[in-house]
Amino acid sequence: MSAAKQTSKNGRAAKPAPAPDGVAAELAVRRAEASDEIPLGFFFDTVLRKDYFVRRGQLNDILNGKYHQVHVAEIDTVLVGVAITTRGSRLVNALVHPA
């Protein structure tokens, strides 16, 4: 799993922000895998508005289909965000956990 490169305003690599306990947390962004389906389902249920939902089977279709690409963001292996794109670059949905 590779870490996402963070840059500051001047374009230089940004240092990871220290966590409250003084240990730096690291953000990693990677392509979602089939094994991410259950954690992503819980994430969508937690983060999405109550009047918006992902229908059963839709997440599986998105993860395994050829039309969408799903990327997950994790901090120290904890799922904190999801981005869904089409055609490799068109952003369809971006969700970030509010905490």
C-alpha cells in the first residue's frame, strides 16, 4: 500500500500532521478491491444522508464493473474516504468521514 503524496502551497512535500499522541498519521489512497465491499457498505451507510442510499448490489456492480473506478482513502488502515470515478477521471461521488 503506497502513501499518497501530500504537497504544501509551495509545491514541496508536506510533513504528515502529528496525531494528538505525537505520532504522525499517514494518509494512503488506493484502488478498492472486492474485499472492500463490506467495509465500504458500512461506510456508505454511516456517511450518506438518510434520504440517499446505495441499493443492494449496486456497490458490487461498481466495484466489479469496468465503467467505474473506486478509490479508498485510509489513515493508518482506517477507512476515511471514498472516491468513485468514471472513464478514469470524471468524479461521480466523493465521500469523507466527518470525524
